[in-house]
Amino acid sequence: MNLEGWNTVIKAATALGAIATVVFGIVQYTDFRKLELEKRQREVEQKALEAAALDRQSKAKFLDKQFEKYVEAVSITGRLATHVYTAGEEVRIEADIEAFWRLYWAELGMVEDRQVALAMVRFGDTLTKLDPSASAQGQAAVRNQLKLDALNLSHCVSKSLEKSWNVKLDVGACA
């Protein structure tokens, strides 16, 4: 090969080397950017997890108190709805009625949602019709309605807990 041929080969090799260097640089840059974006995405995901944990932690006391008061309300309404009080048990029924109204007017109001509040109002309206001095037959209609109202309250509490605790309980309807 003559000198001019070698010059052409050297120029072509130099050009190919320059092109290879540029292509290699672009590939390196692209890989670096991809790794950098993945790293930032992981950081964003980690920050989101930390924020969710802080959110749960900040709501923990509220959710615990809500659960406690809901259980208390459901227990009291269940007792009032299902126990047939007899003569001499006026003290017990009065204590349960007093506990219900305490929850109704104060403590439950701190943590209940609208549906639970409406269910408590419905139960309270029926409760005012209860007459312990009436005969068992006279109490039957009120007791039946109290049972329905207590069950409704229980379902409303479950629906509220589904929202607050982000769980699926699949309970009956809340009216």
C-alpha cells in the first residue's frame, strides 16, 4: 500500500475512533442518567414510606381512642337492646343508660364520623321510649327497635373503622 492509501486508512481509523469515542460517551452518559433517575425514584419512594409511617404514627392515638369508644358504645347499646331488665335491676339499666348518654353527649363525639353519629341519634331516640316499669309485652316493640338500632350502630361503626383503618370488613349496610 502506498503512502496515500495509508493516509486514508489512518484518517478513517481516526474518524472511526472519534465516532466510537462519542458513541461510548453517549452510552456512558445515558447509563449514568438512568442510574441517577433510579436512585432519585428510590429516594422519592422512601420519603413517601416515611411520610406514611409518620402519618400513621400521628393518628395512632386518635385511632386507638376511636376504637375504644366505638367498642364501648357497641357494648352498651348491645346490652340495652338485648337484656330484658326485671324488677330490681333498675340500678343496672340506669347505669347503662347513663353510660350511653355520656358517650352520646361527650366522649364519642370526639371520634365518631357522621354515620356513627346518626346511628347513635337513632338509638337514643328509641332509648327514650324504653320504660323499665312497663310489662315485658309493653317493652317488646321498643326492644325490637333497640335491637335493630344496635345492629345498625354496629354496622356503622364497622364502616367507620373500614375508612379509618383502611381495612375491608365486608359488613352489613349502615343506614
